[in-house]
Amino acid sequence: MTDPVLLLGGAGLPGWIWDGVRAELPVESVVVRYPTAAGASLREYAEAALAQAPARHFAVVAHSIGGVVASEMAAIAPDRLTALLAVSASIPAPGSSFLRALPFPQRYLADLIMRVAGTRPPANAIRSGLGTGLSEADITRLIDEFAPESQRLYRDRVSERVLPAARGYLTTLNDREFSVAAQRRYRAVLDPGLHREIPTGHLPMLQDPVLLARTIEEFLTMCR
């Protein structure tokens, strides 16, 4: 029997982006709702995700900054995570953070922008980055519903962790948020047993939900 799946989205993204993928998955899945408190810590994000898990033991599919949350979950409750598939996800080394794991000079630019403008990117940045490969309707909805996250999600350092033995990384080749080179660095930290590449932007769950669902299913089958 395959464990249920906990889906960790990227920063600010609404849960409906996973609807197409969830409709294709043959297992139970839950989309995590991140804390709404402005000063929530990374640990509180991870604890909130664990509280929403559909079972004692579960697989995690972590997208983008969801990889940082998954890393902290593996520090808090490593016995509960049976598998981790990172989808264009940031995987900082223990003692590092999302910002520190960004390539130079992106980490300094992101830090400066957040200090001045917070964590909600302007509409044109969402359109040109997250919106790559998406329909106009989806881009508009993302802009309208994007929710800023706590700055601590980006700044808090990941604790020492024990990652599950079953690990995979999915690289998105047309990604304007995380370059392929950055994803390769995150992949090296994760040291996955499964690696796949797909020709999408940063949001494959919207651009090609069937392909992403099939990749997740392949990963889960290998983990049995």
C-alpha cells in the first residue's frame, strides 16, 4: 500500500494550483495551508505541515520553498516522512536558509527587496517568473490570490535533519524562478535516488499536471 501524499507548495501560492495533479493521483493527498501569522518561524511552518498530514506516515512532494519546510519537518519528525520528492525545490544544507542557499548575486538582491517591499512580488514579476508557460487566466488568478509569507520562512536556518531514504528531485528546465544550475545545486544537497527533468516553468502542476502526476506516481511506485 502506498502512503498518502502531503503537498507543500511554493511561497504565496494558493492550494488550488494542485487540483489537476490531485485529480490524477491514485492515492490520498493533502495540500498544506501555511501559517498566516506575519512573524511565523520556519519551525512553525513545519509544525503546521505535520499537523495537517493525512496519516502517521506519509510521503512529501515539496515544491520551491516547500523544500525548506520539508527539510525542517525531517528535523522535527524524521520517523513520519517515508519519502521526499522535491519539485524545483530549494534544499538548503543544515545551518543554511532559503536566502543563503540562493546563488550569488540573487541572494543579496532577494534580501534587499524583502527588506524594502516585503515578500509579495509585484504583478509583473509574477507574470514573467511564476507565469512562464501558463494561461492568462491562471496568471491573473495567481496575481490576484498571491499571499505574502513570513520573512522568517526565507531567513530561518534549517536544523540538523534525517532525510528519508527514498528521495527524488524533479528539475524544471524552463524555470525563470530557479535556474537549472541552482536546481542542480539543490539536487546535490538532497542526493536523490531518482532524478527526472521536465520541459516546464516553475509551476508544472499548472502547466502540465498530468506529467507531474505521472512523475509523482512513478516515484511513489519506486518507494514501495
